[in-house]
Amino acid sequence: MTTRTSTSAAYTAEPNPTFKLRHLLDRSSVVQLAIGIAAMVVATIVPHIFGISYWIGIVNLAIIYIVASVFMSLLLVDAGQVSFGHGAVFGAAAYAVGIACGMHGLPFPVGVLCGIVAALFIGILFALPALRVQWFYLGFVTLSAAMVFPQMLFAFNEYTKGISGISIPLAWMSEDLPIGISTLSLLVLILGIAALITSAVFPKTTLGRRMRVAAASPEAAQSLGISPGKMRFLAFIIASFGTGLAGVLYPPTVGFVSPNAFHLDMSILFFFAVIVGGKGQPLGTMAGITLLYLVPNVFLAQLVEYRALVYGIVAFVVMLLMPSGVVGGIVRWINLRQKPQTMPALQFSQIVDNVKPVERVKDENAIELVDVRKTFGSVVAINNVTLNVRRGEIHGLVGANGSGKTSLLNVLNGFTRIDGGTARINGKEITGLNARQVAKLGVGRTFQTPRIFEQLGAWDNVQIGLDAKLSDNPTLVSPAFVGNLRDMLSRLRTESIPHGQRRLLEVIRVILTDADILLLDEPAAGLSPDERIAFAALLRDLRDKLGLTIVFVEHDLDLVARVADRVTVLESGSVVASGDVASVWNDPKVKPLFVTVRHA
Amino acid sequence: MWQEYAIILVRGIGLGSVYALMAMSFNIVKVSSGILNFAQGNMLVLGGMIAYAATAYFGALSPVIWFLVMIASALIIGVVVTIQGYLTLLPLSHSEDQQSWLITTMAVSIIIGAVLLLAQGPNALMVRSIFPNIPLFGMRVPAPFLLAIGLAIFWYFALQLFMSKTLVGLAISALWQDPVAARAAGLKVRRLQLLAFGISGLVVGSTGFVAAPIITLASDSAVAYVLNGFVAVVIGGVASNTGALIAGPLVGVVAMLATFKIGGEFQGLFSMLMLVAILLIRPQGIFGDTAARRV
């Protein structure tokens, strides 16, 4: 990256170094976390004070199920992976402890190790099809695995004792410690609290944000240098590790493992708990397990035969009344009662405040295309396009719908492999590179439909740009601007960002990645005339002060005329004209196209 | 030796026809609304329960009564599934969260299973076929296997005709192509989706009744039919009834082979391996659409 070394930093301090809890967790998460931890502690301690062993066991089991559901939620909500087979991961861990400690008399820590290895093994088995298929296809693969799991425990009865099950000689774990609760309860409580904190904090970590981007839009993830496959794989590993930790505590809690305990029903319970409780809410899994496990099994214990019926009806009714789950529904209700949020207009003039203009070598090409060709079947999307974009220029791509503008951007950022010709970016041949590798060359891109994700917080949508930063140098963008933006967005919900502003946030996200070539697909669509003027000024500032090269697709020819240094006109995949605005504008081949475009 | 394979083949195709019918029933709901109705397995079992109840009430059915009760069974399950569809679609119209159907259809399946367990305990019900065994290739094949094959062929042609020749059927296909455009063109989307649920109910209702003697009628047997039906959908390609008609018997024969040659407890494992294999090799299925564009 020869060009970037010349970009000396204008600032040495990181933007907004002061840590604020609000930046990590919103108020709703903090409140939910506090309630959840308090409830777990009270529920664990009170039965110990009164010495009711039945309740001690019930609470421990409920917390274990909550932990498993938390990691189910990480898989489903954060990574977007549908698994109906999470119970098999849990069951494998529990059975490994059973076989190690119950059948072979090994100490519990060894059993824990075996359990985690077993859980990771099943998790990796699930992750492999996930690399290839998604959504309910994956759901069914995992569902069938969950169905087969107990059948295999029966089938290999010489290793598992089959139907008779294994009893677990770990009674010492249930004896009270000097602090008043048992070793087992202490372990369960610590794990439960850790899981709750994980569920609240994980979405705010770099990895959590990346997973959500990869789940919401694999192509946006790739354009930010994130590998969606790697994210999925990691999600399965983390989820099975956490579920494994929960699973190994099951045998000492129940004292017994048998195949019937790990039926499909258990997987469905974990899945239901996440959705019925409220997707993405820290307290969600707790509410889900309380409603779906504690209510039918404990509070209606005398009606044992109606357990499944109550369970089904509770899930059904909750989804009919609160499609976003119990906690999700309550949070929505509270949000609705607050006055609607309006987003203040972004002040772009600040973005390059106090930035020393960057000197970049002007006389080189940032993008060189020679005879580039791309066909889809018999359709020629790009027909022998030869095009140069100089470093530090704003280059407009215009043409009618279907003329190949977006296809050309797709070639430039590596989404589409070309069939012929050569394409060089920052001096590197990109034929054969994928979108992630091209992104690492310093290419950032925005999309025709803005990729602002409601699965992420408002600020997180910008932060993913900083996460994808290409160099260690502090960002060239004014830290004051970044700090103000962070403060403003931290108070906003993503849903309340208007459409036009979403495009601009996406542009800011890409600028923050340090990309020195920006590919913008219709960035000004949906902006008001005033916003367009401000946006044009922003593009000029990015060119003049940050030295960026910008290629943008735009239908607003006035905007193009106002900011572009050069323009390329496309028609049916071919270049009709290319050059400075005035000469292209007066080109006899272009004039009729412009007229039709403007009156279309 | 070859006779054993002939038995496996005929029974496999017969049972596979039930999977094919499950797949077609999945398809029409999926096409209209994108929903995969998990409760459909228990709807199949309910259809079989109607056959059991009819035999208990009327004694041995005469062929005419049998035929009339089959139609009644199709209609009853059709109405039940329509009501279920109405409830499933209800939260989808006012919530931006479009995945509640995953829970609601599974929950209905759990509720039906729980009611069946309360009503008749954990044992499977047996329904005897009123038709004599039919001699074929020198062996005697229980009639329901052949009836199931016939029913699959009947519903295949009926659905193909409906989907390609009637305006309503074409409108349902349009929902699959582009739901937003279909709505903009003035189609009554919700009504078409309910109709699709109803038709899927007719298919499983008649299937459950006809195949009652050869399927397991128990409170917990539904999942296996959902799963095998889904495997048929995947192998045949989502939304392709032609694919379903071919893939169903294929799944059935492999399941039969596994049961006869290795043991019944490995049948589930083989269904799963088939599913994984097809998804890894050709995720769009044999007759499915190719992948859609990304940007």
C-alpha cells in the first residue's frame, strides 16, 4: 500500500478516548442485566437458606437452560444461523460427563474437558453444512441431527448403557460450602451471570458487530473485508463452547443421564426460549425459560400430563400477541411511549475540520480498466470497457438504468469476476481476487439500497467502518466529528434514521475504513436539494483534503456536473464517452442519451 | 433374493408417495407465503385418526363409505389447516418481525401432539385396510401402498392443472415470483395464502386417511413425516411438485432399504445423510431454481 504511507496522520490521538458506559450498553440493556443478575442470585440463595433441595435443583437446571439458550441466541440472533439441534450439543456435553465420570469414574474436571470437546465436535459438524446452506435448510439439517442423537445413544448402547442411562456419582458437588451454597450452585450461578453479561456485551464487541453484519448482508460484510464463512464457523464454535459448559453441569444437577432427556424437545425448548423471550434482549432467554420451562414444569407440576399442552399454548399465544417476544414486546411498548426520535442533520463541514490537506501523487491512475468484459449467459453486462480513474479525482458514472453502472462497480470491488480484459486497482491486478481482498487494497463501497442494519445499534453501523480500518494510523477524519457523531447516534435507535441519512452514514462508514478509493452507488438518492449541495461539498472536501479517489454512480446530472472532474457515460455496457464534464456534455453521441435520460 | 428387493421397492415407493404428498403440501404453502408449516406432520396424523375413528364408528367401511369419508377427512383437515393458517398469518400483518411462524407452526404441532397424547396415550393406533392385499410380482402387497401411489399421482396432476391453468393458481404462483408486485397488481394476498393453506390441508387430510394403515399414528410420530417430507422438498427443489413426485419415492426407498438392511434405528440417520449430501452437492435440488442475484 504505497499510497497510504504518504498519508501522514494529522492527529495522533484516538477519536473520543473517554469511555462511557452508554457507548457500550444502552439503558435498556443495563436495566435488564441488573434485573437478570439479581433474579439469578436471589433464586439461588433463597432455596439454600430454607434448605429446599427440590428448589435448589430446579433453579440450577433453569439457569443451565438459560445459559444454553443464551448461546443459542448468539448463534441465531447475532450470527443469523438457524439451529434446531442445539439440544444435541448440550446432550453431547452431558453424555460425555456421564461416560467419563459415571462409567469410568474419572474426576469431574476431566469430565468437563471431555464434555467441551464433545460439544465442540457436534458444533463443528453443524458448522460444516452452515458454510454451504442457510436459513431453514440449515434448520432441518440440525433438526434431523437432534432427532438422530438420542437414537444413536440407543444404537451404541455398549458405550452409553443405552436405555438404562448412567447415574452420576458427583454428590459432593451438591454439599454446601462454608459460604452457604453448594459447589454446584456456585458454578451454575457464576456461569449464569457470565452468560447474561455475554449476551448483553457480545453484540457490542468487534466480533459481535462483524457477525451481525455478516448475517444481515454477506456482500456488505465482504466489502468491509469480513469473511461471512469465518464468522459463521466462529459463531458455531463459541455457541457450542458455551452450551458445552452448560451441558457439563447437567449431570451433577440431575444426577442421571439417559437418552430420553435429550430428545428433539430440548432443542426446540432452547429455540423457543430465545424467540418467545425476545430476540436480542439480554433478559429474553431468562423470560423464555421461565415461561416455557418453569411455568409448565414447576408451577403446574400437579397437572403433569398437561405440561406439553401448556408449553405449546404459551408459546403460541405469546407469538400471536407479541411477535417480538415478551421482553421485546415490553421494550417496544416503552419505546413507543417515549416521544419519537428525530435525527439532527449531519454537519459534514466538520468532517475534515482542522485536517491538513494530504499530498498524494497526482499523476497516477488509481483504477485502470482495459477491455473489461462480463457476460451473464447471453447478456453482455460490460462490453470491452476501457477506463482510467486518476488518483484524487471524482469520477461520475452516468447512463440509463441497465447500462452497466452497478455491474462496473461490482467488478471494481471484486464481487464479479471479469471474463476478459484486465483490471488494476492501486497498481494491483484484481482479476482473481475476491471482494475481501479487493477491500484490503483500499477500496470501499456503498450500495444502491443502503446497508444500514437494524440488527445493529445506530452508532455500531458506523463503528463497523472503524472496525475494518486498514491501517494503524489514526483516522484522518476529524476526531471531533467522530466524537459528536458517536454521541448523537448512541442516543438514537437505528429505525429512526431517515432513509437519506442512512446513505450518508454508509458513506461515513466507508471513509472511516481508510479506503482511498470510494465506490458510491447512487449516494445522493433520497437527499433534499439542500442536502445535495452539502453532499457535493463533502465529496469535494474528501478529494481535496483527504486526497480520496471517488467513483460514483448518479442519476442527478446537475450534481454530477457540479462535482465530477471527469464523467463516463455508459450505454448497454459500453463506454459512449469519457472525459471532462464539458466535453462529454457536448459530445454529439451523448446528447441524445442525456435528453432521453432527463425526460425518462 | 430379488423378491426382497421388490418388496422394498414397492413399499418404499408407497411410503415415499406419502413423503411426496407431504412435500407437495409444503410447496403450495411455501409458494404462497414463504411459510413452512411444521404442524403439517400432525395434520397428516389427524387425517389417519379420522380413518381410525370412522372404522371404530362404522365398523368395516364399504368402499363407497370409505371414499366419502376420505373426502370428508380432506375437507375437515382442509378447514383445520385454513384456521391454523389464519392464526399463523395474523401476527405477520402488523409486525416487522416476520419469523413468528417458525414458533407458531411448531407450537401448533406441539399442541396437537399433546392433545393426542392426552386423548389416547403414548401407543400408536392401528388402522386395518378395508382392501385386500393385491398380488404383484408374485407377492401380496397391502393395498394402501398402492393407493398412496395413486393419490400422489392424482394430487400431482390436480395441483399442476390448478397452478398453471386457473387464474387463482397463477395468482398464487405470482406470489412466489414477487409478493410485492403481486400485491401492487391488486391480488388479495391474504386470501390467496389462506386458500393455499386450505389446499395443503386437503392434500394431507386425504393422505393421512388413505395411508392410515401404513403410517405410524402416534402423538410423537409427526416429526419424522415432516422431516422426510422436507428432505423430498429439498431433493426435488423448493416449489417443484415434479421434483417432489420423484424425490418422495426416492426417500422412501432409501428409508426402506436402511430399515430392512441395517435396522430401523438408523432410518433417521439415513434421512439426515441424504439431506446433507444433497445440500452439499446441489443445494437448489434437482428441479429447483438456480441461485438469485446478490446485489
